[in-house]
Amino acid sequence: MTKRVRSNWQGAILVCRKCSKKLDGGFGPDRDERLAKRLRARVGKGRKARLGVVEVDCLKICPKRAVAVVDSRTPGRWHVVQAGGDTDALLNGLDAAASTPQA
């Protein structure tokens, strides 16, 4: 028997843990925070957030000085976020991509 737990998530953002670890931070004002932590600060934490931010094992892209990201609302479009990138612009771009139909 399984128990159901309600969530407010509209989707999940998958962040490559290996890319993040290689950067040793790379985001935030002092470039000392991981991308997942910056995203969680922006969208909220836990099951009451509008989006879930989940660090996953290697996504096998391995970009230099960047982090691979997948938005579950648009699984056919993967993103490579350069170190020091603007997390607000990233989230706005993900929201815009999720609201337009995929080609």
C-alpha cells in the first residue's frame, strides 16, 4: 500500500550534481553557491514550492565551466548554464519555454 502526499509542484528542474560539484559553486553574488541552491532560494523549497529543484546524477553532457539542467515541463530541451549565469533569467527562460509548444 502506498501513501499519497500532495505537492504544489508544476514541474521539476533537474540539475546535474556532477557538473555542480566540478564548478565548486559558481553562482550567486560571490560565485560560491551551487546552482540548485540558488534556484531553490528563488522558487521555494520542499513540496510547497511552485517548482521542485532536484540534483541528479550525471546527465552525460559534461560542459566546461557550466551545469546541465533539464526542466521536466520541456524534457526535449536541455539547458547548459554557464558559471556565474543569472538564475532569475534562467527561471524566466524556463517558464517561457514551458508555456510555448515544443516543435
